[in-house]
Amino acid sequence: MDYYGSQITKLIEELSKLPGVGSKSAQRLAFHIINMPVEQVQSLADAMVHAKTGVKYCRECFTLTDSDLCPICSSEKRNHKVIMVVENTRDLAAYEKTGKYEGVYHVLHGAISPMLGIGPNDIKLKELMQRLQGDVEEVIIATNSSLEGETTAMYISKLIKPTGIKVTRIASGVPVGGDLEYIDEVTLLRALEGRTEL
Ligand code: ZN
């Protein structure tokens, strides 16, 4: 039954499509939004639309950014000879939060999963191999320690080995099956420092 009126119901419906937002949270958010000053609601809506339409892939590392080259790739302070391979932009953000990693990244946008029919051509792997034709000393594979993450790590290390570039894998301080983005910074740093050569 539509006891809120169709516009409120529509807002609740749209909000409940977001990940992690159940119908109760959606209601709470909807009523919060309705009580916000209209300028604030407008600025929230604008931010969402601008982020969606303005965001693209960095031409170097494929992270999500709003310029041609992301701030990390365009920074002279970063070591461009060390590339950390991560599954997604959220994992990159997790490592950036530690503030201790000085290399650059490569974002795969997924992991190889025969079960889900995701093959090497479905992630940004060709693009990684192209980058390795430049001056690269080490590739740190920081995919998740899930089955897909491990499969991807093995696949990448086999591809890179013949090039003679050093390939390392972050240590298993990261719990098995754990998503990097949920792991605390100390554990992430320990995993990075304890990386082993593949
Ligand atoms: Zn970049």
C-alpha cells in the first residue's frame, strides 16, 4: 500500500537499490533527504550526476579519475618503476590510505574467474603487459586472497616471468578470502613489506 504518496515511495525505491541499503535504511534516508534544505539536496544530486558523467579511466593505470592521467600517475614523487596490481579502485584507495606506498598502481577491474566466465581478456591485463614494455623494475601483485585473486596472481606471474621483471605477491597477512578494502592499514603494510618473489 502506498501510504507515503508516490514521490516519496519512488525515492525510497531508488535508494533501496543501492548496495547495503535495506528498505528500513532507504526510508530513513528518504525522510532525511526530504528534511534537508533544498540547496543541499540539489548539491547531492549534482555531485552524483557529475561523478557519474565526469569519471573515466586513467590512461596509464586505469583507476577511476576525472582527468586524463590520475594524480598518482602524474606525480613526480612516485616511483614509476614499481607497479602494484590491484583488482579495483577501492583496493588502490586502501593502500593509498596507508600513505607508505611510493610506487604506482595498475587496476585490473576484476579478477579471472572461470566459474563466472571472466577470462584474462575481460580484465585490464593486456594494458598491464603494455606498460611493462617501459622501464619497470617490480610488479607487486596485490589481488585479493580469494580463489579468483590467487588464480589471477598465478596467471599474471606466469605472463611476466619471461620478461625478467621481478614479480612479487603481497604476504598472506591478508586473511584468506579477505577483501583488501576492509583490512586495516597495519595489516596491509605488513602484507606489503612481507611480499615474496614469485
Ligand atoms: Zn593513473
